[in-house]
Amino acid sequence: MVQFADNLESAITESVRGQEPLLWFPRILHLRADITGLDEATIHFAFLKHNPLVNYQLQLAQGQSAALAWLEPFGMLRIDSIFFLYSWRSVPHASPRVVRLSGLSLGIATPGDDYKRWLTTFPLTRQRKSVAWCVEIDMRYEGGKMAAIEIVLSEGNMLLLE
């Protein structure tokens, strides 16, 4: 059984006292979607351990279609590693209160390459264009207090897959 610690940082620091300093730290995320015009309001995503943008660019340079190149890292994941978020802003006549309050809170326990993870969505269609999101989550320990990170999937951080 896992017990709640009032100060998770000091609990982890105590557990590694006398050992090497902490290099990374678990993260709590608050995720929400603030995007209109999606053909499908369900946004499937995963937390990848490798930056998918690097392989995506290589595959595009080799002539692979953008949507197939973007889907490639998801092929190796187990089904229980894929999550979803609902974009209520893309639902006609959705309650403004639901749009404002909806979101998802979750935790990431372990890092990937360079002590980071990448929240990466499956491709979606918006205004007849294929779009996706890829948000880097830095998990390096910097000695500060643990704070929740808010991630908003919006037009401002959306990738156009062409």
C-alpha cells in the first residue's frame, strides 16, 4: 500500500539520503483541451520515452506520409499505455461549464530519454487537415517544490502534420 506524504519531495529525499542526488522527480499533470473544430472530440495520447519529432522528421525526409510517420511510435505500445481526453470545446452545444471545468489529472512516475517524457497525441482531423500535439515534459530534479504542471492542448501548440 502506498501512503500519502504531505511533502513528497522530502519523503523521496529521505529515502535516498546517503546515496547519489536525485536526477529526476515524478510529475503530476493537469491536462485539458481548449480546441474547437476537431472532427472527433476524443483525443488519444500516450507518454513516450523518446522524442517522436526526431523520427517523424527522418521518416518525412524518406518520403513517408505524415500521418503514417506520426503513428509509428504508437505501434510498439501496449493498449494500457494509451489514454484519452475529451475536447468538449469541439462538441456543438456543450455546456459552457463542462467546457470550462473538464480535464484530466494524472501522474508520470518515470522519465525517458534525457529525463523527459513526451505527451504525444494520435493524429486528428481539424478543418480537413491532420493535426497532433507533442508536449515535452521535463522530469529533471532541480531542488524545488513539487508542483503540478498544467498542459493545455490548444491551437497555439498544435502541430500541422503535412
